[in-house]
Amino acid sequence: MPRCRSSQAAGLVAGYAADVVFGDPRTGHPVAAFGKAASALEQRLWSDSRFAGMAYTGICAGTVTGAGVLVQRFTRNRPFARFVATAVATWVVLGGKGLAHEGTVMAGFLDDADLPSARQRLSHLCARDATGLEAPELARAATESIAENTSDAVIAPLLWGGVAGIPGLLGYRALNTLDAMVGYRSQRYEKFGWASARADDVANLVPSRIGALLTVLCAGKSAGRAWRIWRRDGAHHPSPNAGQVESAFAGALGVRLGGVNSYGGRSEDRGTLGDGPTPTAADLRRSVGLSRMVGFAALAVAVAVAR
């Protein structure tokens, strides 16, 4: 077995392959266990203040990242152990196969005009209120979620794993999970979730833009359009990161994403991304294929920068 740098790169490849073949662990998923522990801590620490939220984020993400540092140090001169630990951590934090599966299932419901099932299934991809959404809006919501989660659940963890090894993999997934749990602009989390949301924004600043560039490179004959839409519309989204990959996907697929979405009775204008028509089920399937290509490209970048 090669020394630790190449062991880390090989571990990223093995973990990526495990996600492609097996997907998420069926039972006892470590990310789910982390979420339960974070929820329990929230019940103890919550108060309507940013300071409490900063402490909460620091404890949760710091503990997981610290565990990753210990594993990294323990395997410093043990190439095979480094390989195995990196592979397991990569497999655990990636969500590529699950994302592709959900997109494919949604496309099937839309093909069958089974809107009740599609509305119910949308919750597996995003927190958007699907009540009353018709097929075009369901396809748009799912396509946007495929694009955004390609960045959050595939590109970013791989790049952090390449740059920072096991601590990068685990620490990033912790921050992303906390953002999904408490990073909402609701009355309860407006202050308490601020630190988690901002930390996740910072962690995704570079990966989201690399992801948009990789989307352009994977767009084939539509690369020029993907580049143009990304550069023109990437900043239209209220998130500093989500609009980057979503706009690149819109250009690559030749569709229009964005618009007004409803979250728990609160409407939010996500801007207009792209010039084409609203996505169809066929476009949603194409987005799944594009997501897979971009994820593989991100793996290549992660391996290239692995330390």
C-alpha cells in the first residue's frame, strides 16, 4: 500500500465507489446518529441568541472535526489504516446515489402523472411546500434540488476530503447537517441558527463555484450556454452558493430555474436562472445524469489535491 498521501486519494476513490454501488448505509447511519445527538444538545442549549447558536455549532462541529483529527493522526504512518478510514468516511458523508435515486423516482411519478405521490416525494429532496404544485413546478423543484445537492452532498465533501482529509470530510458534513437542521430563517432559528447557516455558507463558497465550473465542463455542446448563464445569473439567488450550481445546471440543460417558492407558509423569491422553458420529467432525468458526471469530475479534482 502506498504512503499516506496516495492512501488518502485511494480512500476517496473507494468511498466514492461505495456510494455509487451501495448508497447510504441502510441502518445505523452515522449522519443520522449525529443529527439525533445534535437535536438532544439543541434542547439543552437553545435560547433566542446568536451566542447560544455559536456555542451549539462549535460544540457539534468541533467534536466531529476533532474526532477526524484524531483518526488522521492515528493513521499518519499507517497507510492501509488511512486508506480504510478515508474510504469509510467518504462513503458515510456522500449522498450521490440517494440523490440520483430520488430524482429518478420523482421523474417516474411525473411521467405517470401521479401528482399526489410526486408532491409527497418532494420532501425527500427539499423542504419546499408542495401543496398544490403542478407537474412543471414539481419538476422545477426537483431539478433545483438535484443541482444544489450535487454541490452540497457530493462536490463539497469530496473537495474538503481532498484538501483536509478525514477532518475535512467529517467537519463539512457536520456543518451541512446543522444548516439543514437549524439554518432556517424561522422565528425559532433566526438567531440560534445564524452561526450554523453562516458557517455552512463559508464552507461552500469555493466548492459551489468549482461545482459550477465543473458543470460547465461537463455540459458538452451546451458548455458555452452553461458558462453564460452561470456568470449572468449565479448571483441572482439569495444564497451565496446555491445559485452558482443551479444557474450552471439551468444553462447546461437549457431550462429556466428559480422563481417564488413557499417554505412553511413563507414565500421566497429565488431569482430567475436561465432562459429556457420550465423543466419537464425528461429534463429532471437529464439533471440526474449531469449530476453523476459532475460528481465524478469533482472526485478527479479531489484526488488531484489530496495531501
